[in-house]
Amino acid sequence: MGEVLSAVCAVHCVATPLVLTLLPAAGSVLGGAHPVLFFFVVVVAAWAFVRGYRCHRRLVVPALALTGIALLGFAAFVLHGELLADTAVSLVGAGFMMAAHARNRALLRSSHHHA
């Protein structure tokens, strides 16, 4: 679920500038989606990474996730309205989240094989 949400975030970040270029009126609608998406990112991340950490106890996963969440929050709430910077920081944040979810899943798989 988290990897899907991260991928959706990345698609949103890439598609928004294109849509904004083609449909200027869509800017306020799509721009207002960031706080909502950020809320879902935090909820899914908390659910996935707390559960995962309890199993594998590896700090790399929450470190990647917290970096991604910080970048996404910075983009959504501080860079809001600065399209290029918002998009770039959001994409980097989404990349950290994808890496966190992939590493979490790999560690969970590994810990289940050793159990």
C-alpha cells in the first residue's frame, strides 16, 4: 500500500506541472491536494513502518521515511505555490518514501524467513 501511495505521489508531482501548463484554472484544485495527500502519506507510513520496525528493528527504514515525510511536508506547506521547487522536493521526498517501503518490505520478508 505504501509503495503504491508513493508512486501515486510521484505521478501527481510529474503530472501537476503538465496539467497546470495546459489548464491554469486547475492550479488551485490540484495545489490544494497536497495537504490531503500528506495526511494520507503520514497515516500509511505510520501504519507500515511502526509495524515493520517492531518486527525487524532496523533504524534505516524510519530514517528514510522521516526524511521523505519531512521533504513532502516542506514541499506541501512551505514551497506551496513555487511549482518547480515544490515538484522537485516532492519527487525527492516520494523517492525516499519508495525506498523506505521497499527496504521495509525486504527486511520483513527476510525476518519472516529467519523466524
